[in-house]
Amino acid sequence: MFTLVRSDSNSQDFLDLVQQLDADLAQRYGITQLSYSKYNKIQNIDTIVIAYINNIAVGCGCFKPFDKQTIEIKRMYVKLEDRGTGISKKILFELEKWAAELGFSESILETGAKQHEAIGLYNKSGYHRIDNYGQYAGMPNSVCLGKQLTGK
């Protein structure tokens, strides 16, 4: 059975999935990933979605307010063996829905140039390339994307 659960950064399932995400990113980017770690803090986040299959955590994502109208999607991850099943799209949709419920009208995110599957997901979900923002400006490995949210 598949379920999505809204949670916060105290969830051990979320913390375990983020560890797997960090290992995946370290393998893809090597030492370069260290320069991004400071932007991926997960303490005190109360807008986390965790995907479960048969009560086993298989994916996650979260968002943080970027400004009064914009959220930033962070820490999207699905276990390797569960990729290609639509889980990431369901997590992303739930995050966007939650953000719209809270009154946000725009979503932005940063992903890595080597994360082709993530870029594909975001493009298929209506995201478009934007200028690298904030801390990602001038970072050649960063791909920044944005989308207007509906359902406010």
C-alpha cells in the first residue's frame, strides 16, 4: 500500500532518507558536493512529505519559505529501487499542494547538472529554467527551476 505522510524534520524516516540522498550526491559529485552541504540544512523544517510503501519509507521531499510568496523545494529523494514508479511526482505534487494551502504562489528549486532524472521530473511537472538564484548564482553545477503554483 502506498501512502504520503506530512511530517517534520524530527522524523527518523526522513533523516534516514536524507542520509541516503547525501551518499548519492557524494557519489555523483565527489568533493564538489561539500560546497553545497551548507545549503541543505534540515533542522526545524515542518513541511516534509514522506512516501511509504507497505509502511517502509521510500522517498521524501520538503520545502522552506524563500520569501512571502515563494517556497524552495529541498531534499527530494526516492530510493534507487523505487525510482521510475511515479513516487517522486507524487511527493512533488503533495509539496506544491501543501505550499498552495499555506498561501504560497511560486515554487523554486536547485538541482545538480548531473541529476538528469530530477531535471526530467521537474520539466515534466511544469518547471522551467530560471537564473541561478541566491547562493547558487555563479555555481556551474547548479540548475535552478521555477513554477507558478495553482490551487491557492
